[in-house]
Amino acid sequence: MEKLTPNEEEAMQAIWNSETGTIKEFLDSIPEPKPPYTTLASTVKNLEKKKFILGKKVGNTLCYTPLIKEEEYKKTFMGEFVNDYFSNSYKELVTFFANQEKISADDLKEIIKMIEKGKQP
């Protein structure tokens, strides 16, 4: 699976959230500042070429549906991220965020409870 560009990730978030839709619908769901319609249309076409989405003509309109699930994408690239930046250690990842004060003690306690119960966040 290919890593997406920031513009492609933004478009995919809109597509995953909508599950299916048109470029205009995706554009409406993207927060400000929104990309120009033509930029989003080009990005969507690139995603279709990369086989992340499928375009289907419905009447005079093209509707797009994701072919890759959000969880599948996250799982692939978060694993690579942890491997590349934290020597494949999730402990080092959490320690980094704790040291940067990006995660609180309460957050860590909640994560520990989830782990002990065998649940995912």
C-alpha cells in the first residue's frame, strides 16, 4: 500500500467519513480552509488511480466509494511510523508523548485499564 500525501489523506478522511459520495459532498465535509474544487477533483482522481477508491457513474454524476478501510491504512502506516521513529517500541512512542506533555497521567491510566481488559480504544 502506498503512503498518501497530506492532500490525499484529507480527501480520504472525507471519503471514509461519508462512505460514499461525490466530490462536492466530500468538499462540503472538509473543514476550512477547504481546497479548491478542482484540486480536490484531481486528488480524488489520483486516489482512484492508486486503487484507494472506486468511481462509479450514477446518472450524470460520479460517486466514489473507498476500497481501503481506514483501519487498514492506519494499521499499515502507524506500524511503519513506530518502526521508523521509535525502534518498533510502542513504549518508546508513549514515553515520547509523555515527555512532550502530549499525554496525561489520566490518559495513561485509561490506556492501562483498556490493556488490562483486553479492549482497544
